[in-house]
Amino acid sequence: MLSSRRKFIKQSAIAAAGTYMGTMGLSAKSYGNIIGANDRVRVGVVGFSDRFAGSLLPSFLNHHKELNFDMVAVSDLWNYRRGLGVDLLKTKFGHDITACRNNEELYSLKDIDAVIVSTADFQHAVHTIEAIKANCDVYCEKPFAETMEDARAALKAVKASKQIVQIGSQRRSGGNYKAASKFIQDGKFGDITMVELSWNVNQPGRWRRPDLVAKLKQEDTDWKRFLINRPFEEWDPRKYLEYRLFWPYSSGMPGQWMSHQIDTVHWFTGLQHPRSVVANGGIYQWKDGRRNWDTTTAVFDYGKENDPQNGFQVVFTSRMHNGDENPAEIYYANGGELNLNTNMVSPQGGLKANAASAMKMQPNLLPEIKLTDMMEKVVASANTGGDKLTSAHMRNWMECIRSRQQTNAPVEAGYYHSIANIMTNAAVRTGKKATFDAAKQEVMVDGKVFKY
């Protein structure tokens, strides 16, 4: 196996050189840079998307020379985007890039060691499975899956392999989020009583691609391959390019935005999924033929399954017609709050002496602490190009490919946020409470398995 060959070469070289590296004045980092092409990790791009070009690629470029990574091929069903991808990567890496009409062509190259998956939301799980079968490591954008069938299949494939997978939940590589997680898990915050999550924008064009829609012709892509395992629909360039507006190709707000924020709930608490979800909303402003809501409120009940008397509520709200895209995540305890917008722990709203005395209780106020004072210092190169969180997250994936250690956002993180997403979507689509059957690993509504 290619990865085994590279690992053997590197380990053998390091072992042989280890006794005299110091006398040559070489650090482990600088020595790693001169191992050369035999140890280079060759990466393929699965889906040349806006997300890839605007954030994932700049993040990769921050670290690829130091860690000896290269991009060698791009797979995209649409010849126009495929060509754009090849041209851009040629300018960035200074060598030819192989253009692949589909993933079958990509993996037939036999020299791809890892892939970055940034395709349509509903395709992520299937494209991860394809990569795993080709013995490739994977950086997979979120949401990991939009149906439990896809989620279970992808989890099974990854767990049965030795491949390194990073889910694109980049908060897990943020120093402030790591500090918040440790503060809560160390018991310093107290019991979580409620979490408020919000993500608001005022962007009529969000998830719209009118100029690209006008360019796209059916003969220039592969519509049936695009649909993968979704029910057949007649050709529609809007569903191909503006898929985030159309279920069953995307759940919209839950998959795109809530998946980031609900993942922190799972991470901080160790809980794997909500006990129940209800949702309300609709298409109130942007009546442009979309299927997915432009306004959503979802309410979650979290806690241990066998202890219904204890737990906490999570509320996620999102609107696309008013807001400045400043996502809020606030955790509440009886003693105060942990606010990930201000990166502060504070006694705000905590139990004060005058309120406690009536019940003969002691005041319970958290100290005021800056999470940034508790942060690990991130690598300097992670702070340039792309966004800081994604850059740090990409570096973590690349380092874990080298070390074969678990990433900050392993496959389980994607599986668990997918459960919450699918439960939310079930509540949205049915107007009823969604629950989760842990034994069956299925989302349930009215005692029946939810099917899209």
C-alpha cells in the first residue's frame, strides 16, 4: 500500500539519521522537509466548489510545503468547474494537474493518497466511502450525512479501515473552543442548563448561483451520477448548483449552519444526540422556488436516555432575511454563562445572594475568565490565508496523516452531528417531534422510522 510504503521509508530514514541529526544542525521539522518526493502526500480534490477555492485551498497552502503535501488531481462532474480547478491548481502548485470526469477516474490513477471532499451536502458520506475503499485519507466537509442510511454506511466503512478522516467541523481546532471544552469537562462551569445557538444573515443571494446556473448545460455534466442514491428528478441546473435550497439534496440551515454549532454541544458534554427535537419555521421572505426554509427555530432536549428528569434545552434559531452573520453560541449554568462570541466566562445571570437567600441557598456565581487566556497557542502559519479555524483544522488533518493519530474531528463527530441534523429535518418535514432509537440507530417520528 502506498501509505505503508511512505511510512516505512520515512521511519527508516529517521531511524538511520536520528543519531546524527543533531550534529548536522537539523531539526525534525527541517529534516522532514528534505525527505523528498518518496514521502510526499498526493492529494486529490473531490468537487471544485466555492468552499474549496475560498477556504480549504488557502488553508492547505498554508502548510503543504512544510509538511510535504501536494495536490495532483481534481474530480468534478461539470467540465467548466473541472477546468477552473485544473487552471487554479496549476498556478498554485506549478505543475500539471490531472482532470478527472468523476471519482472513478480519480481513484484509477492509483497514486492518490488523500482527498478533500467538498461536494454537495447529500454526497459527502458516499464520497467518503469511495475514498476509503480506495485506501485514501479524507478531509470531508460537513454535513457528514443527510440520511441515517448514508451515515451508518460511512461510519462502518471508516471504522473498518485504517484511514485518517477529518470532518470539516473546524471549531474543534480552535483554541477558544478547546478552552471552553476543558472548562466545562473539568466541572468548573457546573451543570449546563440551557444553550442558545443562532446564525443569521441578510443575503438574498446566499446559496444562489444565477450566473453559474445560466452557464450549466446538462450535456456538460453527469446528472444521474450527481443524484447518486436520491430519487430521480428531471434535470434542473438550480438543484445541481443551488442544492442547499432543495431537499433532499440538502437540509439547508441544519446541515450548513447548525451542524457546526450542535457539534460543540456534543463535544463539550460527551452526549451523542438529542433525546428529542421539535421545529417551526417556513419560507417567509425569499419566495424563489426553494424548498428549504429561510427561517428556522429548532428546540432540542438533551440528556441521558435513562435519566429523563435531568438534562438541558438547546435552541437553534436562524433567519436569512435579517442579520450580520455573527453566529452566537452561549452556554448557561446556574452560576453564569460561557459566551463563545465574547470568549468570556462570566457571572452574568448567575444566582445572586438576594435571590438565593429566600430559599436559604448560597449564591452561586462563576468567576470572570477570558477563554483566550486559557488557549493553546496555535501555529503561526495557521493564522494566514483562508480562515484561522479552517487553517488550523486542515493542518491537524495533515499532521495526523503523518502521525496516523486521530484527528480533532474524527468520523464519530460527523456521525453524531448528522443524527441531530436528521432529527431536525424530520421535525421540519413532518411538523412533529422527532426522537432517536439508539438500538436501531434510526430517527423516529410517531414510532416510525423517518424516511425522506
